[in-house]
Amino acid sequence: MQDYLNTQPDTLPPEAAESVPPSLPASPESEAQAAPALPRRWSLRDWFNAGQRAAFFRVAAVSGQQMTALQFVAVLLILLGIPLALGRLEIEGDALFNAGAWLLQWAYLPLLALIAWWVLQRDAAARSSANDAVSTAGPSPNHLGAFLGVLFIAYVPVYVLAAILAVMSVRLPEWFAHPLAAKAVWSVAWGVFIWFAAINFWVARIFKLSVRWVLVFGLACAALSYGLNTQFAERAWEVDYSAQNRAEPPRMQLTQALFEAQTTLLQTQLAALAPERPGVRDVYAVVFAPYASENVFLNESKMVSDVLTTRFDAAGRIVPLVNHTSTTATLAWATPLNLERSLQAIAQKMDKDNDVLLVYMTSHGASDFKLASSHWPLSVDQLTPTGLAAMLDTAGIRHRVLIISACYAGGWIPPLANDYSLVMTAADATHTSYGCGHKSELTYFGRALFDEQLRKTYSFEEAFKKAVPIIEQREKDGRKTDGFSNPQIKMGAQIKPVLDELALRLATPIALAEPIALAVPAAAAAPASSAASAPN
């Protein structure tokens, strides 16, 4: 590798010139032969050749070259423009450009430039103090433009690959539905990050930074990139809902007034719970919808609450926990902590050895069996099967009907199943369910099980049995590509006679001395029609 800096002085110092003996005048021909040829100034193409060699860990000779301001601006525009153009492909149809989010994503670059300048300065100072030979010196801060230029050009293939991966994950969700595919994507994503970090180390070595400052620069860049990518999730392009004739899900404004109101809203809902009735096997319920970005989960929570109210005599005994901007003033947030507090409150109101608790959860699911949660700008923890099981055991509620409408929900069965529990899921542990998305009113599972079958029967087992073939046919009609969701049911030996007795009681309503007040107003059922376009 050639030295980066020109290590020989252009002229002799004055004191050395005096000691040089006079010589005969040289001929023009000899002067032309003796004069060193000036290095050719690199074009933008030369810089890209050097940067792409660095991207794939090949030696790039950059000795004696300086990048012009115009060339540096061109490199920067290319680096920023390619991901921007590919990012537009993430959205099908009309989209809006979010300049603020785009610029925020690129806050990495000025911070990286500052780190590079500091590292170059410290490395030059260290070499100077150690009296290193001039011929082995690395670049100084004066060469920051060339250093960053090569580095930014080397980033281009990494950013292109990352952008293509993001587009595929959004536009081709069926390709990533299988657990093995999800793991493969995760591995590729980490591979891209490692590639990016390795480029920082390699370019620092090309410019002859000492080993110490190569490590400092590489680790600082990796930490900076990881931190920014995990903190800023907004995208440069957003769906233009007005142009696509769809109502944009409103975004919650987390004000102090709203936050303070939410702290008392759950207490109000729980205080309004009706007490258990002696001699009556009552149904208490929690409807949990933690994903605010899609209306389908809000619709499903309303529909399930309505069926429980009108069909299962649960008026006044339902706690809806929903993440959605339209319900922030009326319903408590769907968070694991609020769920735990609700179960504790229900346990105090109900007859824990006689009454039945139903928990219905609707959201996106993942192959790690965590229930997706979102309510920007609120940070919401994801609920896990073991977390829910611990909450139920702590509350001491015996008879449980647990229904999970989400992808890969079959993974919830082992932690939740016991003799006193009925567990139903919208899919097995290796398949996606179907029916979420902006075009859907209800999920396939929720629609078939609750909105159709449980409006005809009081038997959960019968409703599930009849709902499954309906779901399978609708998935075929919807061209679901990763196979049948394969909804699951696990009936405990001790819960079955309890539910049979409850169905018999509901088929013959008891006469009440006085009406029971609702904990929250019953919501109208969501429309039955559904046009699902994506897995849960």
C-alpha cells in the first residue's frame, strides 16, 4: 500500500541550500526529465472505484489525492438519494415525503464526520509525540474530505442492500411469514450491520490510522449507528391516506392532561365492575387490543365486547383495554401492567372458584410468541405467554377461557393450558393467521368465531369446530401463501363441564331483580364484511 502523504519536501530548507556546491546549468531536456510528474487529479469515477474496493475489503491506493468540495457533495447526494428512492417502493400507491424523518435518519453523517475529525487529529498528535518517521505518518485532519469520501462511497452497497431488504419485508410479507424465513431475515440484517461496521475498520486502515485509533473509530461508528437506528423508527415515506381514500389512523398526542386522565381511567373502569351474583356462574372478561396502528383490532375489541354483553350475560363485567387514539379519553391503555391490575381487580369482584374469566387478545404476533404492542409515542411492553400465565396464577382465578387472535398464537398454548383452562388460538405455532390490515374490518378468526358462530351458540367448542373450515376456505379465497393458519384448541378436563353448565344456563336466562349497570357502554358490532390483505 502506498503512503497516503507526500513524505518528501518540495524544496530544500535554506540552511541546506547554502551547503550545496554550485553546479553547471542544466539543459531544458534534463530539467524536463528530472522534474517529477504531478499526480493526476482523480475524477468522481476514480473515487467510486476506490470506495467500492474498500466496500469489499480490497486495497485502495489513495495516496496524494484530495476530494474536491463538488465531488464530496456529489457523493453525499448519491449516498442519501439511493435509499430514499428505494424507500419509496415500500409503499404501494400514493405516499407523502416526510423530510424531517428523512433528515433525522441521516443525523448519523455529521456525527460521524465529527468522530472522524477527532480520530484523525488524535492519531496525528500521537504520531507526532512519538516522533514517528514522516514516511509512516497517517493522514491529518486536513484530509478529512478524502477520508469521509471513500468511507461514504463504501457505504453505498450496504445501504442499497438494507433498503432492498426493507422493501421486500413490507411489500412481500408472505415471503417472511415462515419462522425460518424470519430467522433468515434477522440473520441477514445483522450481517448487513456487521458489514457496515467492518467497512469503518477497513477504511481506517487504508488511511494508515494506528491500530488503536482504528479500533476507536470502528467501535464509535458501530455504536452510533446502532443507537440512532434503534431510537428513530420514523420513515421518510408515509402512506397518503387521503389520496388512497382511507382514513389515516390518528396519532395520539401524549399531553400531560391525557397522561393524568389515563392514571385514573383504569381505576374508574375497574370500580364500575359489577359484583358476582351468588348462585350464578358469571362471566368476567378482559378484551386486550394493544396495537394502535390498525383499526381492525379496535373493531374486533368492540365486536367481542358486544357478543359477550349480549350473548354471555357479561354486561358490567367486561374490562376493555385498547390502544387507539379514538379511545384514549374513554378506555384504559392496553399495557401488560394495566392487564395485570385488571385481573387483580376482577379476582376481587368475582367468585374465583365458580365464575369464568374470558381473556380475548387481538394483535399482530411473531415467531417468538410475543404480542405486538404499539401506541406511539407511548412505549408499550410486549405481552408474552409466560407473562400472562404468571398474572393469572397470581390472581388465583381458576376457570379460564383464553383466546389469542394473532400469528403464531399456537405458541401460547403450552404456558397457558391446564385442566381448568380452555385455550383457543387463531393459528398454530408455525403459521400466520389472516385478516389484519387497513382494508380489514375484522380478522378471519375473530369474525368466524365470535361475530358468526358465537352469535348462534353458547358452546365455545362447537363455535370453534364450525369456524375452522370457514377460516380455511376464506384463506384459500384470499390466496394465503404460507399455508393454512390451522387454529388450535386445548380443552382442560375440569373446564369442560363448567362451560357446558354455563352454556345451559345462558340458553335459559335467569330473571334478575334489577338491571346491572355496564362498566363501559356496549359498542356496536363491527361490520361483518372483511377484505383481509395481510397476516396478523
